[in-house]
Amino acid sequence: VKLARRAHRVRVPGFRFAGVRAGLKTRGPDVALIALDRPGVTAGVLTANRAPAAPVVITRERLRAGTASAVLVHAGNANACTGREGRRTVEVSTALAGTLLGVPAARVLACATGRIGVQVPRDRLLHGVRAAYASLAGDGFARAARAITTTDAFPKTAVRRVRLGGRPVTLAALGKGAGMIAPELATLLVFVCTDARLDRRAARRMLVEAVAGTFNAVSVDGDMSTNDTILLLSSGAAANPPVTVRSAGYRTIARALTEVLEELARLVVLDGEGASRLVEVIVRGARRDEEAQRIARAIAGSTLCKTAFAGGDPNWGRFVCAAGTAGVPLDPDRIDVSIDGVLVSRYGRPVPGSLAAARRRMARCEFRVELRLRQGRGRGRMLAADLTVAYVHFNAAYTT
Amino acid sequence: VKLARRAHRVRVPGFRFAGVRAGLKTRGPDVALIALDRPGVTAGVLTANRAPAAPVVITRERLRAGTASAVLVHAGNANACTGREGRRTVEVSTALAGTLLGVPAARVLACATGRIGVQVPRDRLLHGVRAAYASLAGDGFARAARAITTTDAFPKTAVRRVRLGGRPVTLAALGKGAGMIAPELATLLVFVCTDARLDRRAARRMLVEAVAGTFNAVSVDGDMSTNDTILLLSSGAAANPPVTVRSAGYRTIARALTEVLEELARLVVLDGEGASRLVEVIVRGARRDEEAQRIARAIAGSTLCKTAFAGGDPNWGRFVCAAGTAGVPLDPDRIDVSIDGVLVSRYGRPVPGSLAAARRRMARCEFRVELRLRQGRGRGRMLAADLTVAYVHFNAAYTT
């Protein structure tokens, strides 16, 4: 899958960015620093993995304050399964960043991605922190986006501009997340930087809602990697009247946030290790949204369905069979299946002559698989990558 | 993985077997018939899939009687997602078998495996039923075992002989189940035939217990295919005092049953589509068995772990990370990981110099991955196949 490279020269008032090489990856920049000119309201959604990485443990603690001054990210080593020494690495490196920036370490959040079970070479990281601090710049966004990548084929960014109380505000998001997502364990990191002024409750709520509709339709909480982190950082430099849950601007900025996360989610799936196709799995007509979502998840997560996606095979029986594993009562004789609008099965029976057209749709790099259950009005949706030979090659070769 | 072919010339008193070609598969025999000389006590464990195939729907109903006279099996077409017409096919074909055998259709059970969403060519099937009836023989066991296979590389059988009240009794099991098992959707069919006399409650209980310790450690109930069926059929021809839940012989025969199912389970995993390795995942020291089992399942089901198995990569961090997705509280700093007895991580830290030895163990076609949690005494266990390039090739090419 090829995507046009976008060189975002975006600036977000109140933010500076850096991306430098510290030698943690085999090549390319691998330490990113995002710094706010003054502490800003911050919200986060962190992995539900029960063996969280050291940076996640510490960032979760520090997020309780509701404000932050910087985020330090490194790629190439996840600092996961590294015990007390790993946590010490986070403390030492964020303390250095804090000292350089003139803020307490407790206001510096930390994220990491890469190999598991190996200590971070601390000297290199500290060297990287110094270099990153030295190169912080208002136009460093694209460099930071590149520095957080690991096996990603391209940096992932999304930008929206909206008006709040007459003032223009920017949302600029950078993310990484190669690896076949869900039910997999590749690290997902996303940082949304905005100059909007937000109150804490509004920031938290809009982030949780936007993640629910986008990244949680890609990667299940419970299936998240040791390091997954999604942060919303606001500098407040736009000086708009602060957005609260009840203010008029809430929906405007919440929608923009959902849009940037949706855009990043699609880029992440498209860049799945070895993925060749982005499949939107939609389930309609369930008794409840929650049941529809479980079924969509079962289809998106089934390797038999994922290989059918890769093979461009409109094997609707596999989709119904995978739906049957979700633990939701089904009547297969009432289910319709369509592929990008081509009805291949109606009331559980094949639609004669439909397969050739369906196969043509599945040859595209993006298509939709839709199940209609005829039980009620519940809807669910998942984004899935296919499962290709390249994926297995990649992951069998990737070494400890 | 190569296994010595075993030509089982086994006979089970009170049983006759047939395996014939009806043209449902592209080649080889594809209709099997197992007939009891007189109705015998029968128990079954059937798929929990919510879109069960037509034969499953009807067999589940007929099993309520607790006795059966025959099992009709066909391979090449699963008769799943086939609606009312599919159920009619089951009724018609079992009625024909019943007429030929001189028993009511309600005493003929049915199973199928193969393609989903396509009607069974009924004429061919009925032709197969007649041919199978004509060739029923006491020594037809191996032919029946061959006729139920689909993508299996070899027929799967296991036999045990034990003494009950001084009398020799036989348990002979035939099974099929290629496809990467759990959390996958390849059909699992297992038929255990014994001449032991069992009462209904004893038959049911020993089957449920034996499945829990063996096949449920391979394939999750909820993840089962549309067609999975495990049956225990007893002819009673051994004329032993009937085995009840409380009788002395119960443990003897229950243990033999567990052994044949364990043997078949291992053969099924070894024959997984494209699988190159059989991995036993053991979790010790959890708070409860149930939690240990959930963690074992998470590791066995993770494609990142499965590709590490295939690559022979002692990537213990991936195993801990996958364990973290099971939703069970963990302290990664207290976990030990070993591979076939080689400790690669102790208290969450790598054991220096262990990786070369671990890599050598992982080059074998069977090895053990063991996590020790240090929380309590709970134990869990799963059998997993690895995930190879061949699997993806196979499943992307397999067509509707």
C-alpha cells in the first residue's frame, strides 16, 4: 500500500518538537521530545496490558495531575519486562529532560516502543535527551513523527484546524503502530497536540470517546501491547475561552479529535506489518451495539478471515462462522453478507453470480465486509488488516 | 512433521465401519459410516459456535436420547450456512442410512466437514450412503478414519485396551482436524468407539472431563468451528458390569479415554495446516487454575508468539506480553520463563547466556514454554501449533 508522503510543516502554538538519533534503533532518529512552553492540560488512554512497560507505569502515575510539560519518547527498545532497573531508566531520563526544560520530572511523561526484555542503554538515551533538547523547535513536528517509528513503513500524522469562539485552533497528531494490529501486540503510540484551551474533564472525556470510536475499533484494550499510549496535550496558547464538557465548542473540537484519530487509525492498519489490505468490518442489525461490536471483533480477529482478505476470497461462510464464535446468539438463516455493497449471501444463502463482482471489490486495497443480522438495531465496526505471507516472514525473523 | 503411519487393524466388538468415495472431495474416500450392531449408550460434546452446521443442529437433538445406532460422516462439504435445505439433506441421508440399517433415522447421528456455504450434492451423498452400507465391515476402522479427513496430511487414530471387571475392552478413536487449531475454525471431528458397557451418566461425565483436559486445551469452546463434534459410542459388547460414575472401573476407562483424546489432540496440532512445531504452553503459580488457563490460552493464541515459535526465537518478552493480555493481574517482575527446562528469564530479568541453549530446544518439533508466576498454585496448559508461512499460503489459497 502506497501513500503520498505528507511533509507536515505544521506548527502548534505553545509546542516545540524534536527528533534525534541516539543509537537505540539500527538506523534513523529514535528519540523524540515534545515540549510545552508552559504546563498544559493533558489526558491519556494507556494500555490495559497487565504487564505494562516501565514508561507506562510511571506515565499513568504522572497523568493523575492532569497537566504535563513534556513527553519523552524513544524507539528501538520498549523498556518492557525490564523490572526495577527499567523504571529507574525512566526516572533518570525524565529527570534529565525536566532539568533541561526547567520543570519537575513529574511533569515529564515517557513512552517507548521496540524490543521487549532488554535494558535500555541508558547512556545513549541520556545523550539523546540532551540532543533532543538542543534541537527543540516549533517546526520539529515531522522530525518527531519520524523518531517514534520502528517497523513502520512511514511516519503517521494527521492535522485538523477548527475555530473555537472565533479563534483558529490546531490539532496535530503524530503516531506509530506497525505490526498487525489486534488481536496483536505491536505498540501503538499517538500524541495529539493542540493549542486549544481545554478543561481537564473535557480533555479526558473527548479523548476517551474518540478512542472508543477509532483505535478501540482497531486494537482491543485487553489485547493491547505492553506500551500502548494515546495522549492529548493542550498548550492553551490559542487563548480561547476554556472548553468544558458543556461549552459550545466541545462538539467542534471533539469531532476534530475523532477525525485525526480515525485518520491515524487507518494509516496504522494500512501500515500493518505485511498488510496488503484495509478491511472495514461492519455488523448491523444486532440486538445491541455491544453485541454487534463483539461480532465485528471476532471477524476482524480471525486468522481464517484475515487470510481470506489477503487472498481476495469472498468466502462469506468463513465470516459467518467467525461471527458464530463471538458468543452472541445468531440465526445464520437470517444473515446477509455483502462485500463493498455486493450482496454475496442473503438470508444465509448464496446470491448466484455475485462472487465474481465481490472478488473484484476485494482486489482493491480497501474494502468493506458487512453483515446484517436482522435481530435489532445494534451496530458495530472494526478496522482490520489482512494476514499475508509477508507478515509471518517478518515476525518469525524479528529477533530477541 | 513426519509421523509413522499406523495401519490400525483394530476391531471393536459390536461395531462395523465403512469409508467410501462419493465424489464430495476432489479425491479419496469421503463418506464414513460407523454402525453399532445394536443401539448403544452415546455421549457427545458439540461446538459452541452460534452458527452451527445442519448436522450439528440435528445431532444435538438426537443425542438427547442417550443412545444411537450409527454415525454418518461426510467430508468435502461442511453443510454449514446452508439453511433449511441443508437440514433437509441431513434428514434425508440419515433416513436412508436408518432404512438400510433397519433403525429409525432418529438413531443415526450426522457429522460433516469441508466447505461452508454450499449445498451438499444430495445425490452423491445418498449414493455414498448406499455404498458405505454395502461395505460395512468389522475391520473397516482405518478406511473410515481416512474418509473423514479433509486437509489432514494423515488419518488420525488412537487405541487403548484396558480390563474392566476382568474383561478386556477396547477404545478405538478416529479423528480429523487439520487447520491451525485455536483460536481457529478448522473442523474437529472425533469418534471414540468402545465395546465397554457404560451407563449414560458415566459416559457423559467421562467424555466431558476428558475433553476438558485435552481438546479444550487445544480449541476453545467459543472458538470452535461450525461443525466440531466429539462422540463417545459404546456397544456394550464386552458385557462387563455396566460402568457407572461410582463403579470401580470408572477411573480405569475414564483414564484410557483421556489418553486416546490426548493422543489425537497432539496428532491434530502436529498436523495443523502448515504447522512445523507442537508447543506445550504451561502456566504455573497462578492464583487459580482458571486464571492460569486463561494466560496459557492467551500465549497459545497470540500470533506474535506463534510466529516466534515458528522462527525458533526464544523471545520470552513476547510471551510475558501476551500473558499480560489475558486480563489476569500479573507482576512481571516475579515471572520466570523457561523453554524446555532452560530458564531464559528469572524474576522478570534475562538469564545471561541462556538464549543459545533455548534456541536449540526450539529447533525441535516439540517443545515446552513454561511461565511461573509466583502468585499461588494454579496451573494451566495449552497445546499450540506455530504459525508458518505455509499456513498463510494454504488459507489464502483455499477457496469458496
